Amino acid sequence: MVNAPESFAAFESVGPKVCMVTANHGGFLGFQNHIQVGVFPMGGRFGGAKMDMHRELNPIGLAQYTMWKRWEDHEEMHMEQFDSIFRLCSKCLGMVVEGPWEDVYEIVAHDMPQNVGMTDVPAVLGASFMAGEEVPPVSLPYGQRIIAIGDHSVIQGREEEFEQAVVKVMEQFKKAPGFLGYMIMRQIGASAVGSFQLEPDGIHQALQTLGDNPPSARDGNFQLMQAEKKPTEYIVHMEWADMKSAMFGISRVVVNHHVKAVHDKVLATVVQGPYITLWNPLMEDTSWREYLNEDGTVKVDESVSQS
């Protein structure tokens, strides 16, 4: 999106209403919305990048996760609430440079903490201690931590090898100060209706209104699974306490001999990557983490509008 005060005002105004509409569906579990702050330079491989570029990036990335019990729930919601979503999203088009595009992911591995406020810390840590459980990391919500998103494309036939190897890297990161948790997310398709990639009549009708008249032709131009990417794409979602924790923690894959050897098994499986961007989770409903940790199966729709 355009990096301007008007864009952030629209995000803060329209975003909550979209979430209210989405919550009308019983399969919706929660959301986590991020603004990009920078790019991990990867030891100079991306030498023009900096960890904190939030004032310089223009356009600036906007990544919105919505969490679902099943991907079918996501598609059903978009059809049931098409008019409301279309009208609301139309109010944001003035800040969009590219998108929206809604890839859909399955979480194939995870170890995510609950988010807590500082006032909750004594009770949470005390309860774990009294129960003889491992004390959880203190993961603060609402823009008080850093998200690192690693994009990877994997050689066909080596997906399972990648998944096993990258989990071992995450286990090494647990030893780094400030590491909070992770999700490994595999792209399984994309939502045509959620991306407003409609059949031709629908696209023309959408272009002929400022949002007041939603298209009557609202079928997507493809089925969700037809947009599965090959080679398979993964997001390695990592959460860190702060920017320096992310910088020095991730750097262990090149400066720590043992972690480097573990990470090399990941590198051996990729066509492209890793490319790691850094994000601030400004707006979120953290309750989806409870479902993830109890049930273990969550589908993620990631709607990304960026350059």
C-alpha cells in the first residue's frame, strides 16, 4: 500500500469492520494483521535492505492473516458476505498499489505461544511453575514484538525433507534470546473471490462502480486448488521479542557452526529463498492461538497487498 498517513487511517478505520463482518461465520478463528518494517539483509546478500525501513518503504507491505477451521469456511464466508466485503474493501482502493491477493496456507508445523499483557505475566508464569510445566516465553501483543516471514520455494518431491529440516532450525532458534515461536505454512491454493479475481463480467462490473454497487456476477475465475503454486511455496513465520533479537537470532544460520550445518539441510531443498521480511503485528485477535494449540489444525488465508 502507499506509505502515507491516509493509508494507515483507512487501514485502522476499515480493517476492524471487515473483521466484524468476517466473524459472522462460525469457521472464523481470528486474525493477525501486519505492516512491513524492513528486510533481513542476509549478510549483505540483499545489501540495499535494512531491518528497519518503515519510513523509506513506499509502497509498504500490508499482510493480513485470517485463521479458519477449514479453507471451505473462508470461501463460504466470502460468498455470503460478498456485498459487505466489496463495499468495505472498495474504500481502501486508493491506497492499493498491488493486490489484494489471498493465498491460502495450511499450517504443517507450529510451536506458538499465547499472547499475554505485562499485567498477565506473573499469573501465567506462576501457574506454569506451580504445575511443573516449562515456563512459556512472554509474547506481547499489538505491535510489541517483531514477525519475521521467510519465503521459500521448494524443489518438487523434497517438500517433506524441507519441512523436517526447517523444524530442526526452529528448535535451534529456541535457544536464542528473544525467540517466541513459529509456524511452517504450506501454500495450498488461492481464493479467487477473496482476491476479487472474478469471471470477466464480474471484473467489468467491479470496475464500473466506486463500491456502492457490488457486482451481480461474483463467481471466481478459478477454483482454490487450481492456484496451488509449483514449486511448492512455504512461509516460515517466526516471532521474536524485538528487532535485535530477530537480527542476531536469525544470523545464527551463518555465524554459528552447528546451526549453519542444520540450516544447510534446508538450503539443499530450495529453488528460491530464503527471503526474510520483517513485520509489525499492529492489529490482531489472539484467540486463534488457543484453537491452534488445542486442535492443531488451522487454515490460514493470507491477504497481501504490497509492491
